[in-house]
Amino acid sequence: MTGELFPRERAEPGPGAVHVPDWLAPARQRALVEACRAWARPPAGLRTVHLPGGGTMTARQVCLGWHWYPYGYARTAVDGDGAPVKPMPAWLADLGRTAVRAAFPDGGTAAYGADGTTAYGVGGTAHDDGAPVPAYDIALINFYGADARMGMHRDSDEQSTAPVVSLSLGDTCVFRFGTTESRGRPYTDIELRSGDLMVFGGPSRLAYHGVPKVYADTAPPGLGLAGRLNITLRVSGLGG
Ligand SMILES: O=C(O)CCC(=O)C(=O)O
Ligand SMILES: [Fe+2]
């Protein structure tokens, strides 16, 4: 965002949880929005998610790599049109790895699996410097209109303990980051703006989080997006 009096600071709302403001350059944001538009098209496109309790999620969603449904993963849109899930592009998996490195420049235990044993989780490949890096094989793309929200939840349907990578595009939102213990307080409210990166791994991998508020009409004018898009990258640990 322009006109900022002070640059927004990187923040750590929990151990192993990092907010990196303005991580994506405007051109990269535009390219991601375009990619999301293509992914949203059928087959296996944007859908409304119905919860087992009878409710519906107000953010609509499309998946890449593995299709998430409440509460598991499939290779087809089992709660949508039944079509095969779109593939996870290698460049998007790479962006996930790059994001983890940006969030944890020194590596360290915060970047490692919550169990402290598998660096970045299973499926990683050794990088140039020998550090294992995660193989991101899931993308969830959430679209939020002005009244959409996401309740407090944990990302717990994966077998891997690799960090979750979350990219924000479009309207600003309040991202609520809590503890692994409960949906309630204590929590930290963070403003996520277009281009921001949020990564949570290590002891915070299973922390409760949610989106209580989206601020309408706050997207950067040049982005060409009304509403908010969130791209969440995860490592399934489910194997081929
Ligand atoms: O929209 C966001 O920032 C969070 C999305 C999320 O938590 C999820 O998809 O599991
Ligand atoms: Fe989540």
C-alpha cells in the first residue's frame, strides 16, 4: 500500500508464526489474481463448501493438487462437480518453498515440523545448501466477498508438519491468530493486506486461526480484484 508513514514491520504472532508485509510485488500479485481466475473456472472450479453440521462457508473455494473437503482430501471434487482436481503447478510449489525461506531466513526449529523431527515435513528435497525444503502439493484458494469470513479452525487434515504458507490478495482483512489450545483468547489480530505473506509452522503449525473481517473496497486499484483472495499452500504428506 502506498502512502504509508512507516513501513509495516515483520511480526511473529506466535512461535514459528511469521507475518511478512508486502512480500509479493504488485506485478506478482496481478499474475496470481489472473491465475486464480483460471483455476476458479469449471471443471473442479470455485465452489461453496458445505459443512457437515449443516452450515456453509462464506468464503468460496477452489483447490489444486489435492481437493480439500470437510474434513479430508481427495483427488476429485467429491463435494463439487466430481471432476479431477486441477494440478498443483511446480512454480506455485516453488513459491511456497521461497516463502518459507523468507519467513525463516535462518532456518531453525521454528521452520521444522511440530514434532521437531522432520525438517519442513515429509516429501522435501535437499536444496543447494543441504537444507531440506518442503514439497508443497496443496493449494486452497479462498475467495472472500465483503461479507465473507472464516471461523477459528486448525489446518489439521494433513499428515505433514510442514509450515502452512498463506498469501493475501485484494481487500485487506483481519487475520486472527490464536494458540493451539483453544478457539478463544488469547489471540493476536493482524491486518493482512494485498501482497502480505503469513507462514505458520513449528509449535504454531496447529494454532487456531480465522478471518473475522474483510474491509470492502480496500484492494489496490491496479489489481483488478473486488474482494479478497487467499492462497493457502500446504504439504499433504499423503504421498503420490
Ligand atoms: O483466508 C485466510 O487468510 C485464511 C484461510 C485459511 O485459514 C484456510 O484456508 O485454512
Ligand atoms: Fe486455515
